[in-house]
Amino acid sequence: MSTLLIGAGQMAVDYARVLNALGVQIDVVGRSEAAVEAFSQTTGLAAQSGGVEAYLARSRAPERAIVAVDVPNLADVTLALVEAGVQEGLVEKPAGLTLSSVQAVRDKARDAQTKVFVGYNRRFYASTAAAREQIARDGGLRAVEFEFTEWIDRVAASAASDAAKERWVIANSSHVIDLAFHLAGAPADWSSRRAGGLDWHSSGSRFVGSGTTTDDVLFTYVAVWGAPGRWGVTLRTPRRRLRLQPLEQLFVSEDGVQETEVALPSSEDTDFKPGLYRQVQAFLAGDSRYLCSIEEHAAMMPVYNEIAGYPDE
């Protein structure tokens, strides 16, 4: 099955390295000549400029595509690929910045019978796999706590677009939120509060909430952007506390005090962007157990909006 990689930035480079290691033959399409040249110099792979529209105008649509363009263009590029006849697509998170844009991708994919998945690679960390196995052995989760504090100086200085920064919970923090609810079940009965705001994120900068998931797991979350803190997920089973903080590492406590770091198979998460190798493997193999479908993501978009205070538009 032929594979098209759209994008020529760092994320596309990361995907290209994985695809090359897996022996997958790919066509790469970027937009600007400068980006394509930089991509080729970094990866040693040929790439075409002009964007996906020009590519589709001169070439038959591939059966499979990976979308790794800048965040504001994710939805439009994915829609163009679905309309052109792509059968399977993996689009980088968050697939779209608004509920309506993600719903449009979902609806178009459903009508075309195209499988579209969203690239939440934290689901595929070795630490996540180890936590998932421990949860199953212990009989399931009882409670989960997560934190999505952002380091605002880095975000403000980053090259991310103003549109992405204004919806940063969706554009970036959703990585840790998705991971928590992937493991604990989707929120069912819950409430949220927020306060503050930033020049580039007007809806809030302090967030708290709690409730129950569809799997009857209690959850709570907090984020104070700009204060000390970092992403983390703490999972509580009947027997253990499992802490993913940083998310790439797993610490286990059986007595509530002493923590032990779990040794993890590290090559796939150190040789490549963490989680990406196993995520791409699953996508290529048609193994959707842990992939985030566009339907699941569309159902989560109102949750992100509620957490962050964005309108459901």
C-alpha cells in the first residue's frame, strides 16, 4: 500500500525517520521549497513542494496518508485527502482547532468510508503500555489525577501560530488529557472551573475539575500555567499508585510512600520521537485498539472546550 506523508517540518521529519526504519516507501509533499529542501537535507529523502492540492491535481490519491502539517491546516488537508479518495489517514493532533472542523473531518470520513485516526502518541509510550498492563493485573482503575500545566514563556516564544496559542489546551495540552481519559474512560458526570488568562490565551490560565468517567473511575485535574509544574498522570488501582511524570517514565508505589521506577524497553522511545514508532506500527498494521479514531476525538472536543472555556463552535 502506497503512503503519502504531507508536511516538511520537524513532525514530518520524525514520521519519515520511523517510516524509513520500518521499510515503508513514501512520497513526501511539503508546501514551500525552503521547507522541502531542509527536510531533504535532514532526512536524505526526496520531497516535493507546492502543497497537497498541487500533488493531488497531478497524481492519483494514495491509499494511505499521514498528515503532519502545521496545526491550523490539519483539518483542511485531511478533508482534501478524504475527498480525493484516501482510504486510511493518520493526522497529527489535534486534527482541527474547533469542534466544527473536527466534526467536518469525521463526517466526510464517515461518508467516504475512510478510516481516520488522530496522532496522540502518548498512548503508545512504553510507560503507558506498562501502566496499562499493571492496571489490568490489579483489576482496573479506581481514580486518576492529571496535570497539564504549561510553561508559558516557552509557548509565548514558540513559532506556533496565534490561532494555535489561543486554543492551546486543544493544540497541545490535549496530549495529557487524552492520555488520562484513554486509560480511565471518557468523562461522564463532572464539573470544571477556570480563572485568569494570558495575552495569547484569553479564556484562562488556571484550571481545575473533577468527576466520574464512563468506567466509574473518579478523576480530578489541575493546571496553573506559568507556575511550577509539568504534565503528569497519577493512576490509582486497588493495589498500587502509578505515576507517569514525566509521561515517558513510570513510578510505582505499593505502600503509598516509597516509589520505584519501572525499567522500560527504551530503544523505540529513544531512537525515535517517543511513542511514534509504535503508533505508526499500529496504524500500518490496521491495529486500532489504542489509536484515537476521529469519532472518539470529535466526542472529546466538547470536553476540551469545557475544560478550557472555549465556545463550542
